[in-house]
Amino acid sequence: MTIDIKKVLLLGGGPTNIGHENELDAAAFERLMALKKTGAKIIYVDNNPFSVTSEEIQPANVYVQEVNFQNVINIIDKEKPDAIMATQGGLNAMQIAWQLAESGILASNNISLLGIKPADLRKVIDNQKLRDLLTEIDEKVIASKIVADDDEAMDFVREVGFPVIVKPMSASHDTSRFICNNTDELEDALDVSFKRTYIKRCSIEQSIVGYKEIEMVGIRDANGNKILISGMEDMDPIGIHSGDSIIFAPTQTLINEEYQALRTATFRIMDALNVTGTCHVQFAQSRTDANYFVTKVSPFFTRNTILAAKSTGYPLTYVSSFLELGYNLTEIKLPSKYSKFLAFMEPTMDHVVVKIPLWPFRDITDVDQHLNTLMKSVGSTIGVGRTVEEAIIKAMHSSQFSPRDILPSVSKVNDDDVINQLIHPLASRILILMEALRRGFSIDELSELTQIDRFYFYKLNQLLRAQDYVVNNPLSPQSVEIGHKYGFGDGMLAELWQVNISTIQRMNHNVKNQVTYKAIEPSAGEFMEATNIFYSSYELENESKPFAEKSALVIGRGGNQLGPNSAADYYTAQVLISLHKAGYKTIIMNTNPNAVSLTPQLSDKEYIEPIQLGNILNIVDLEKPDIVFLPGNRHYLSEQLKQFEDLNIVVLPPDQKVATYNQKKATTAVDLFIEGDEVLPVATISFVGKDQRTDLRLINDYKEPMDHWQTDEADLIADAVKKVDSSKWQGLVQILYNTTGDSNYEMTGIRPVRITETAFLTKTTGINWVRVLVRKYLGILDMKSLREQLTPTQHQRSSTMIAKFPFRELQSRQSEGTTKQEVGSAISFKNFES
């Protein structure tokens, strides 16, 4: 029975950080699109300045506040919602929902918690209750016990067998973990651990290090109908955090009996928890028999929930939203581009998706780069192909920092270091695996050393053989065909043969298989659907047809990295929205599975392709877009694209290399918008530098309006307008000043407004500046309307944006970061006293 909701409170995911990129905002955005069809009033709380969702809701219904228990109580007191949706806000939002239930707030205010009942949520939040529930339904969990002496430890081992892991119970947060494979090792570990512990207690648990990590994502309605969206397999074994592992969808090495057992277990767990909506369950699967353990249950949106949806093309968030409202799977009406049967049909894949993590080590160098149970990746990227090999090479191609079409080499690593890294893996894991194969290590040896299934080494070996053939037979039609079959794009072939990409493009006309685009859709071609999500492959039939109407291609940023990347995805999404409103058919090219810009409702067509020159040119050749937008400061790629005179390229914001500085220091800025000869003041900014720092590299925090705005703002704005040259500068421009106080300001530079600050300006002025810029470069900007909206010297409140850094999560010794090290930001507002 559907739940009648007049007003619903959505809890946002908060600022991006390690373990949480843009996937929660993407889930919230899709959920918002679904809820709008119900007519319910939507209240939203989030303090992420790069949230796209918050800008699609009436400003009066958005609370720009930290998502915490007290703030949510205050919102409940004011808004009196009928229901709360927390699943799109991740674990933090679920914990707040649990606090609201435990404190009686939900019951006393007659508020429904959607997705999971409070009593069942308690079983998820309380680890012991979850263990008890899983044991009750005959699902195995990892056995563990707190022991006070050797005898208790031996009793435990007699029950579960070796290997086991021993950990001291230490007040100093000792992270020592001793893996014991026999009695002698256990006695030594206990001796050391009891000496380190302050309460003479140790934790001993069953070891599953080396087991396969398998993940299942399913959905369930209130009547108990369930379907599995996707199974996924981590290439790396248990012992490496899933967020740092290379992940394959669908599963690759399970036999049917193992797969069906885990599918059944997922459904049994969802039934036991009475989940309505989505649930992500993680398992440890034995490499030698059918034995498995449940390791984690997440009845809310996670990174890999979104990955399952991206991999299959199933509208998971949309469907889950209606399931939480009480609809049955058979009652949900999907958008017209989907088959009417899709909601209750289990997805089938005719392609392979590979997700590869991205690392922060180039920008934060004092971090242990070994892969273990501590998550260290800051983002990920995906490759899609007909085969495992093709998907792997595309994912590797997409995961590089550089947009150049070449993969890095580890050929200079000596043999001892190769062996050491096989046993103790680093971030360069997959490159080391390939290098070991290249040096003659046997597949059996490598599987034994790494605990990675032999299947993956066979696939990597195939890639190496293909690469060797391509390198040794340059510029031959057979090499082109083999390269394309295994995922080597035109740009990669050009780099390997050291020729211009146009040479490869000419050769393509003489080979049998041309680049074609295949749809990612949940029925694998069984039903006529138009999901408009595509990946490339070299085959005979092209499933992507160019638009007859005017179109725009937007080139996404790719996988999330440190710096302005979460802001860049916000920027990209806003470009798409703006182009759609301007009457363009929109095409997005991206590889970030967590990107809001890949939300299906935001574009007319998606390409999951490496952001590399060859791949871009192939899409341009097919789609022939009227205009190409390149959001973000990507100097190399913009220079490459500008060489093609027939491309109408717009780079937003303009490359930061055009900035001019007298000195790279500032305390204050005036932001201007310039259209033709007209200069409009937008806002004044104070840089909230720690310890009075003025170095621009170290300034990540902003406040609007500027300090001393009452006395200094008008004169500073007038000075900035006078000094900017509209013949050289257009769009959003920032004039930088340094001050030592006493209303003395020295101009220190001028630059385009950065991506992060553009998002901040949008939130603080109430004007969507990305949309203003898009309309400017399309030649359709209404300047009269913009002038009427701007009130740069009238202030009722101040706003502050503070950058977030991942130092604590990565166990870095740093405490203050640069603009290249930020992982996200938080925004807050404060009213001025009247």
C-alpha cells in the first residue's frame, strides 16, 4: 500500500570526502526527479556547495546546514514533515535517522521513516544485533571473541580453526594485527598483544584474508518481491578495501552454484530486515569451496549501489524511490524510454564494466601507499567493453592523470621490488601485475603470491600479447584491428607508433570493423529501449544515431581526484542543464561512475568513454555537435581540441594560464561579470586564510561579503571596474587585492573565477553563474534580467565556504592543505544582526 506523503524531508550526503564522492548527490538528484511526480513538498538539508540537487529545489525549502542530529530536529520542529528519506544520504544520514527513532522524535512527531523501519534499522546500526540476525537466518558471519588468556584463545581456535587474527585492545589505538596460521604463531601473537594491551584483553577473530570479495545489489518492495540488479567481483582479495580494489561487473569467476547462493542470501537478508528499496550486501567467498561469509550489509545508497545501476542501465534510484513510498515493483511506471516491464525484470548484461580507483599520492606524498583495509582512493573511473580485456584497457586508459593517450610504465622497477609489491601491493597494482607477466612469472605463481584468481592473469596476459603484436607490427591493418578488438583506441595506437592521430583515422577506412557504439540497457537487447547510454566497440552495427536537432557535446572531467574535481562535476551538470534549457540536445562524455553529470535525467545521450583525444574525435565524427563545451581547467586537452578548426569549442571557465599576477598573494577579491563592454560587479570576497596566510596556493576558504564591507566595499568595487580591460577579459573575472589594513588595498592580479568559487558565488548570490556563462557564450544572455538580479552592495547575511582535506582519513601528518589537496568543501550562512 502506498504511503500518502504531503511533505518529505530528504537528508543530503554532506561534503565529499574519502569514501564519499558525488554519488550521494547523484542519488538525491534522481530521487528528487521521481518525487516531483508525486506532488509532495520536498525539504532538503545539505551543506555541500557543489550539490546539484539543492539548486533544483525551491530555495525556501533548502536548508544549507550540516547534516547532523540537532539540525535535523530543528528542521522537523519548523517544517513538520510526514516522512524522512535518509537512504540517499549514506551512512551518516542513516545514523541520524536511527538517533531520531531511538530518541522518540519520529514517533512523537508522527513521522514515517521510509526505506526501513526503525526497529530494523537498529539491527543495521548495532553490529552485534546484525550478527545475531544473520546467525538467526543461518547466514555465516566472521566469528570473533574478546579473550583474557591463552586458554580462551585456544578454545576459540578449536571452534573456528586457523588462520585467525589477533589484535591487542589498546587505549593508544594500536592498529597491530597478527595473522596466525598455527599454534606457535598464535602463542607469539598473544604474548606480544597481552603486553601491549592496557586491560589484559585481546580480540581474536576468524581470518578470511585471501577470500574473494563479492558484492550484490538488490531491490525489494513492501510485498517482498525482489530482484538482483547486479553482482560485482573485486579483483583483489579480502584484506584490501573494496573502495581501493579493481571491480568487475558482472562477476567473473563464480560458478553458477556460488552465484545463486549469494543471490539467495542477499534476498534472505533483505527479507529479514524488511527493506523496501535498495540494499548492498558484501560477501567473502572462499577460493576453494562454496563457503562464504556476510561481511557488510548496507540498506542505503553506496558507491557500488550506483556502480550497479551504471553497469546495467537499470534506473535503480528512480525505482527505489517509489519502492520506499510503498509502491510494488509491478505498479511503478517508468519514463517512456524504458520498457514497461523493466521495473520488475532482473537486468542482464551483454558487456563488462571495470572500475579502477584513483589515488591522491601525487598531491599528498607522506601517506603509506600500501593497499590494505584503510581506504585511500579519492575517486574511480570505469571502462566498458564487450570483453574483459577491452573493459580493462579502457578503465586503465581513463585512470591516468594525463589526458595523453599512453599508459605509464613500471619497467624500471627491479625484480626484488616487483616481488615485494606483488605480496604487499601499492597503488600501481595492475601495472605491476602486467610487468610480472611480462618478466615471465607464471600465472600459478602470481595467483599464489597475490591471492588473485588465475582468470584475471589470463586476461592480462592476453592484453600483453595484443600489445606486443601491435608494437611489433606498426601501421598494419591487422595491428589496427587487433588493437581495436582489445580496447586500444586510435590515440593509443598513434602514441605506440609515434604518428599523428590523423594517420590512424585514415587507416580506419581500410579495415573491416569501424568504431560503433553499443547501448547499455538492462534487457541486453531483449526489449526495445532507448536508454541512450553508450560505449564504443569495433563491430558492424552502430546503435547510436546522431540527433537531427541542434546538439551540444559536453566533455566531463572523468574520475574524481583531489583539487576542484567534485566542483568540476557540479559545473558540468550545470552546463548540461543550461544547454537543455537553451533548446540543445545534450550529449555527455564521462567515465566517473559517481558523477552527477551522468544522471540519466540530465542529458539526452551519454557516452562512457575515456576522456582522450581519439575517443572525443570519434564521438564528434558521429554526432557532429554544433558546439563542444569543455568544463574545467584542462590546458593540454583544450589545446589539442583547438587544433581542429571545424570544432566550435567553448572552455569554461577559461584556462587559468591566462591569469596575470603582480604577486601571487591576496586577502580580498572583487568578482565581476563582463559582457562586451559592460562590467557588472558581482560580489566581494575575503580569503579566509589560516594564520593570516596570503599565498594563493594555500587559500581554499572564502567569505562573502568581504571584511569591512561597510566601509571599504564600494570604493574597492569602483577600483576593480576601472582597472579591468573588457577588451581582454570576458565572463566571470576576479580582481585580486592584498591589504595590510587601514583600508589600503593593492591590486595583485586578475584571473578567471575558479570552478569552486563559481559554485560558491551561485550559492551566495542566488544567481546560477554557470548558466549565465553558458547563455553568454551561446549569445542568448538577457543582460537586463541579470542587472535586475544583481545587488552586490546589499547584504543581509554572510556566507563562508571552508575546504575539506583528507589528511586524517589518509593518516597524513599534514594539517593545512593547498588548493590541489582539497577533497570537498562545506558552506554555511549567517544573518547579519539588524
